[in-house]
Amino acid sequence: PYNTARHAGASSGGSAALVAAGAVDMAIGGDQGGSIRIPASWCGIYGLKPSYGLVPYTGAFPLDPTLDHLVPMAGSVGLLLLMSALFLATALGIGLFISTIAKTQQEAQMLGALIQLPSFFLAGFFFPIAAMPPFLQAVSYLVPLRYFLTIVRAIVLKGVGVEAISGQVVALAVFCVVVMAAAVLRFRKRLD
């Protein structure tokens, strides 16, 4: 965004350049054939094209009603990759822990499904956590996916930095360390 000899992409390139330069927290662009995705990728931010009709086009001048999409552009690619790596390490730890408990591959698959399916429901992936009964809201604090979804939404949709999501990052890091440590300890016991 700082190099005047380079182009920021397509018609929403100005929006992408402003977000990448830190001049604004978030911008909205219109996407017909890559006008958000190209500048976003060239400027190192996120611009995701939603399914047709998911985001209203009210107030924007349509070029082609069947192709037009309004999309928020925000976030740091590097921060999202780092947080994704932290979540994947946590998920790997859970998988390793399951593998030390299960005696067969089928048992490991069943235990994995037993953990994963409730996680999707309790993490706020399908239903907002605020709409859940208080007991399930409390249980959702034990689901690492809850913290990761909050992190992803904050980075991609709001364009926040690590200071705004530090609570979720710390919680996810604690889950990662605890689960990995439990898997390593359990693995050592099985070797003996």
C-alpha cells in the first residue's frame, strides 16, 4: 500500500490499501469478479466473498445483480495464520491424547466424533453462545473451538490486532499446553 509504483489490485484496491496501511480498521468493497479478493490478497488482508444473497446489497449501486457482492475487508493474514497454527496444535494434542486412550482405530474415531460433534454446537459455530442455556454456556468454556472462532471472527471481520483478542489467545494457548502435556505424559506411560 505504501509503494506508489505498484497497483493495489482491482476496483476495491483503495479500500484494501487503506486497511493494509492502517488508515482505517475496516472497509467495504464490491466484488463482481475478483474486485475484493484480488486487492485483499495483494495487500495482505482478508476479503472473503460470501454466498450470493448472504450479505444485502442495499444502498450500493449494482453493476450486475447476479454477480454483485458487498464484502468487508479487514485483518492480518500473518496473525490469522499464527492463531490457526495455535488452534491446530491444540487439535493435534487432542488427537494425540485420544490415540493414547483408544485401543483400536475404530475406538479412536468414535472418541474423536464424541468430542468434535458437541464442540461444533457448543463453540457458537451453529448457534450463538448467548442464546444457549446458562449451563451450556458454562460448558462451552471447555471447548477450544469457542476461542478460535472468536479469534477468527475478530481478525477477519473486524480487523483487530492481538491486543483485542489476548484473552482468547491466552485461553487457547493454555488449552494447547495442557492437552499436549497430557498426551505426552499418557504416551510415556503407555511406552513403559
